[in-house]
Amino acid sequence: MTMKKLTWIICGFSASCLTVPVLAVVLPSSLGTNGIDALKLHQSPYNLLGRKIAIGQVEIGRPGMFGWDKAVSKNRAVSLAAVFLRNAPAKSNNGVDPHAYNVAGVMVSRDKALRGVAPEAKLYSSAVGSTKSMGQPEECLSAQHIAVQNGGDVRAINFSFGEPLNRDPRPEAILDGNALLTLCVDWSSRVHDVLYAIAGNQGKGGIPIPTDNYNAINVAFSSRRGGIFNKVDVSNLAGVNQGVSGRLAGREFNIDGRRSVGIVAPGSNIAMLNPDGKLNKVTGTSFAAPHLTATVALLQEFGDRQLRTKQPNWSIDSRRQQVMKAVLLNSADKVQDSGDGLKLGMTRTLIDKQNQDWLSSDAYQNPKIPLDAQMGTGHLNAFRAYQQFSAGEWQPNAPIPAIGWDYRQVDVGKSVDYELAKPLKQNSFVAITLSWNRLVELNDTNKNQQFDVGENFRDRGLNNLDLYLVKADAKSTEPGVICSSISEIDSVEHLFCPVPANGNYKIRVQFKKQVNEATQPYALAWWTVPTN
């Protein structure tokens, strides 16, 4: 059987995205229990399909739109809300790209056999256009245009493309968070309140910009072992701890050792429909990121349902990008639960390229490292994310339940304590994630409150927040710390640690060091096991 090769800067591959005709036997879906477990949410009693939720896609090309582009004249599987060329309506039959169509299919395909994660979501897609004449300013323009669609209510935007450093105009460009597109992503995350899912850098000489962002989630991709998506695929760029040469440090990895991978999602041999309706298998981080983007649509449909019916412990904070980030990262699968619930009911053990699990990682052992270099916080699990999110928002002014989330702010030099209502069970694990934004502002020279080509951004840096699990009777001045996440360089803190003894505990968020504003908004998500 011949193998076709499509080479893209967009693929998340520095090499080629392999596009192979699918065999008669279609591989198990990445949406089932062996993947992200989203199909369960499509069914009763959840009935979540992403209805009325807007999500976005930015790439070099765009998916074809039925009734507009000849390429998809015989295929209605992927329904789109609108298509654009940068910040203008797309021209019929121009810029249509099979890669973008495959990515869109992961999110919103309505094909009965190859359903997308959120088939009823409203997908807005923009093509940047030819990379010869376009660069980061046009890519930022495209992202901004998508972010303001649907009346300014777009919940997540997918980037299955990126920029190589050799195209960055800065002299001696490195991954320091200061490329224009990276600054744009962090600015838009905050200003438009949208979660960006970024295809993780993959392979030497790949697409590192904007993987040096702070406010988005970078996605690495998993492959199947025994039918289960549970191994970081070998094509993902290895982590810092695998001995980075000086040539790669700062060019393929963030400077200062800041981790770039936030989460892992399926991306190997994903069965997809091409624009002509034929089956295909695709591989790369390009196809992992849209699993995350569309999972946001499922969660947001649930959140809006809660708001509409005025449920208790629910507020418009549920739409915030930091909340989505904390919920998705905190609910990720790390190590399979043995059936006693002590490992939070996790469904698989994810292993890295060296066949090590999260409990062998420096992120587990070192409180200054919140994310594993290859695995982030673990493997995306849409159903667990639903469980985390549906537990509701709980404020620190009263004892909190075993699972939940919150959004608020903390002042410099102060801390916020969340006391758990029930004692925690000995040897059970606690998962807690804290998320906040780097402050990037637009240098808006023409004062029109939007980015225009020729304008740039100001990086005001990252305030330093820390996260602790402490004994309930510990005063703010006392240690009493059971475990902590105290990175000085990350915009996320993440705890996954065992409880030493039955007892009462509390979660502490501390504003350690001010770099920009004296008050820092944050999102917190937690998952614990109470004693019976």
C-alpha cells in the first residue's frame, strides 16, 4: 500500500505528517474509554455535545465549508459556523487545506462512524494564508479575529500550527516568551478570556513558537499500547531532563527550564475523514490539541446549563479561561487507580518515552517543578474533567467539599486558606492545580483597543504564587506543610501527593512575590479522598 506524505509547518512534526489510507478495520476511537472518554458525555444522562458553544481554529489553511467550497461538496460531516482569511471572510475555494479539515473533524465531525469530540459546537476557523508573505503579526490578527466571533464569546481556540524560530525576526531568537505570537496568545487569553490549546513542539527544528506561552495549554500526543492511549509518543520532543544539548536549549525548549507541556492527548493513528469523504489515519500533536479544545466545549455546555437553571455553587466564573485550565490539568490521568479510590479513580497509567510513570518524575519529587517535561500533569480525560468541573465552585469562607474549584484573587504577601470539610484518608492522593496569567498588555498606538499589524506587546511579567497542602490547625506562620508546589517561573502550580495520616487538612494559596499588580486573580481546582 502506498504511503502519501504531506509536509506541513503546521503538523507539530518537524518532519512530515503521515497520511495513510485506513485499513478496513478502524482503530478504536480516541473518544472512547481507551482515549479521552468523551463518548460517555455524549450519552444520557449527560447529553453533552457542545451545543451553542463557540470554539475556534487558526491555521495556515482552513477546512472546507459545505456549500462554499467544492472540495467538500460531497461531504457534510464537518459543519462550520464561519470561515475567514485572517480577519476577513474567506474566498470560496481558496486556502482550503486537508490538514485543517482533519483538525476540525476531531472537534466537530458529525459523521456517525467518526464523530468529533463536540459535534454540535460552533467552530469558527481562520486561515492565515501563505507563510511566504505572512508571519506572526498576521497570525495574531487571525487569532484575535476568531476570539471576537460569536459576540465575543469564544471559549477555546485551537492552534495546530506554529512558527519556527528561524522565521522569528528577533536577533538570536530563543524561547523566552517574547515572540510576538507568544505574547499575542497570552494577551488574548486574558483580554478575550479564551483558553488556547497549542500543539506541542515536536521534533528538532519544529514549531516551537508559541509553545513558550504562559496562559495557554500546550498539548503533547499519546499513542496506543494494547489499544489504550497511555504512552507519550516517541515523536514528541524529549524533555529537558533527557540531556538537552546547548544547541537545542532555548531553541527547542523554554529557557530557565520552564516546562512547555501541560497535558497529553491522543494523536497517533487517529482515524479521520478527508474533505473528499475518504477515510484517513493521521498522526501528530496537531490532532492531540483539538481533543482538548473540543473538550472545553462539552464542559462549557454543561456550565451554561448550570447557569441557566441557577444551580447553587455555580457562577459565571465557570466560563473563565483560568478555571478551564485548572480543571483540565487537575483531572488528567497519571497512575491507574487500583480500585480502592486512593488514586482518585484514575483510569490509566501514562508512561513517558523512557517508560517511566508520573511517580518517577522530577515533577513528583521536586516541589519547584509542577509539570513533567513530557507528560505535563498527565493524560486528558474528558469524563474526569466533567467530574472535576461539575463538583462546582466553592469559596474559602466555609469548609469545602472533597472535589471542587474556585476563582478569586489574592493580595501580595497574603494567603487564602481552603479548609476541607471532611478528614482525608491516609495514603490517598491529593491533586490540586493553581492557574494564573502572565500579564501581557497591548501597546495600542492607535487606541482602537485591538491589535493591528505594526503594533506590539508589553510583557509585565508573572507574579509568583505558591500552593500548599497543610494540616488544618497550622497557622499561616507555621510550617505544617504536607506537600507543596513552589515554582518560581511557572504560571501553574500542581500538587499530586499522598496523605500521610487520616486527619483534617487545608489548601493554601500564597502570593509570594509581586512582579506586576498587587492583586492576582487565580483559579484553583482540587480532588481529594475523604474518610468514610
